[in-house]
Amino acid sequence: MPPVRTAVSARTASTQGRTRAKCPRSRSGRPALVRLDTALFPDFAYPYFVLRQFLDLYQDRLLVLDDGSSLHGYALSAPSADGRASWILGLGVAERLRGRGLARRLMQETLRRLPADGVHEVWLTVEPANTAAITLYQSLGFTEQGARKDYFGAGHDRLLLALRH
């Protein structure tokens, strides 16, 4: 897989065969994002209307891996009411591309942008059995803040992690 360049842009500049991380603002990008989210999180995918509203509310906080023909991953963050914290609402990379550092690059770019918005801490939840994600988050400085039983409903526990600047 070619290297990832990050750019927040609705323009389709030449990528010279590279995958770009960008914000999908176009109407045509929405169905692809829904398909990707459903493939990544079959039991907890966001409905179309929720992702649609996220694009309206958080368009500058949604990054996707896009090679010009399809989406391969995304990271989505959202600010708290006071703007001092942010939540990672989703991070995922297509299964066939995992293990290549793409999720790390999405998270690094997301985390790089947040302090400019006045964010001092970042929160997320992760499935306790998802050791690859937990390892990634810990390597980025996140620390466990506790476990939440039935966080997503009966039998769907989550770990709560935070990164403080």
C-alpha cells in the first residue's frame, strides 16, 4: 500500500497513487462511508442519518483513507460541550489493510489537530478483547480509566481510555 498523505480537502488533487486522509464533504462520499462503517462495525455501525449529521456537525473532525476509488478507513472525533475534551467516536481500517500503520496515522493526525481547537483531553472506549486497538491507543499515550459493564447494552462491555495533554 502506498504511503498515506493527510489533507483536509474536498478537492480531488492528484495523489500520484497515494491514499489520502481527507474529510468527505460530498454527497457521493456518504454511502461509501456508511458501507465502510458497516463493514468495520457490523454490530454497532452508525445508521446513515447519524453519519450524515456527523458530517454536518464534525466535518473537520472526520478523516477518511481514500485512494480515489474507495474508502479504506476513517477516524471521527467530536468535542465535548465545553470544547476542552474530545471523544473518538470511531476509528477503523479495512481488514485487508490492517497491520500497516494506517490506524496509527489516522489517530496521529486526529490528535495533532485537536489542541488547535483547545482540546486538553481525548476520551474513547474500546472492546476489552480488542488487544490490537488497546495496544495502539496505549502507544499513543492513552491510559485506562476503568471498565464499563454493558456500556453498549447487555454483554457489550467497554474499556474507557483517556489521553491528557
